[in-house]
Amino acid sequence: AQTVTQSQPEMSVQEAETVTLSCTYDTSESDYYLFWYKQPPSRQMILVIRQEAYKQQNATENRFSVNFQKAAKSFSLKISDSQLGDAAMYFCAYSRTYKYIFGTGTRLKVLA
Amino acid sequence: NAGVTQTPKFQVLKTGQSMTLQCAQDMNHEYMSWYRQDPGMGLRLIHYSVGAGITDQGEVPNGYNVSRSTTEDFPLRLLSAAPSQTSVYFCASRDRRLNEKLFFGSGTQLSVL
């Protein structure tokens, strides 16, 4: 069975600095999709970035980028120039067809 | 565009009571799903549907029933609520393309006493 592991329950970063959130997963499949979702205190789930496993190029969305290491089954999220609005829970998720597997989340605190 | 609408936002039940969490989407999405979010456990898939009349179990289906009679609606039923079902419930939908993002509802905070 597929699993997703986020080993950092909580992280802190100074405003304007860079932080990396870790995610590892386990699967025997070669074709799948990976996502990072953000959940601010409002509880709304917001897609941050997504990566198709067949694409070697790492996905980038403005200040957010991923380091996708397929062989190592690692999918970390880098947030550059951190802003106060980045404070939230971040969830890593794996999907292949219709079942999504979420990690346990990392709470990011941004210090002014 | 309303997106995914969940009702109610908050609910308190007594053990043994039944209730239905409503979920509706107006994006003509084929795929709809229900998750529960518990502290330290992330989101776990309860049930999902890939179209009207088609449902399947997720990771934690026990104690929950679903049906999909229309493309728009995907209600989640608790037949006999238990304290272990105290959680935040999210409905999410997506179109047929596998790499597309999930659209989430705003969640239902359910407490079972």
C-alpha cells in the first residue's frame, strides 16, 4: 500500500527567508501524481503545487518550488521569500488514480 | 461559481444518532470524495465516486454510507454516530483528468458526544 510521510510536524522560518518542507512516499508504481496543499487557519484547502511523476523537471509556482527525486521517493517543497501569509498547515499528497493519500502535515510558522 | 458546497458547517450529535452531511458541486465534476481530518493524522479518504451510480470505499469507510444519484450531489451518511467519528469532514471534487487538483468544500466540524 502507498504511504506518505511528513517527518516534520512543525517548522519555523523568518519572514523573507527560505524554508524546505520534507515529504517522502512509498509506491511500487512508476506513474503517479504528487501535490502540496496548504491549509490556513480558515480551514480551506488550497493547492500550492503539483508534479507528474513522468516529468523530470521540477514544478515551480512563483515562490514555491519542489525538489522531486523519483528514485529516492522524495518530494520536498521549498518556499522562498517567506511571507506572513504562508503560515499554515502543509500537506503532501500522492495520487495515482482515484485514491489520494495525504501525509500528516507540517505546521509552518512564519516569524516577523 | 459556487464550487463545492458543504452543509452544515458545524454539528453536534449524541451517540447513536444519525445524520447526513451534504455536498454539492456545480462544476460538472465526475469525481467526488469524502475525507476526514483528525489531529496528527492528515486527511483520510472515506468514500469516493467516479460518476452517478458509482461509489467505492476509501481508507476508512466503516460507519459511513454514500450514494451518488446525480453528478452534483454526494451525501455522506452516518447511520449510528460514535464518538470516534468526531472529526472535520471535507468533501472534494475533481474532473476526470488525473493530474487535476481537488476542489475542497469548507469542511464540517462534527462532534459526537
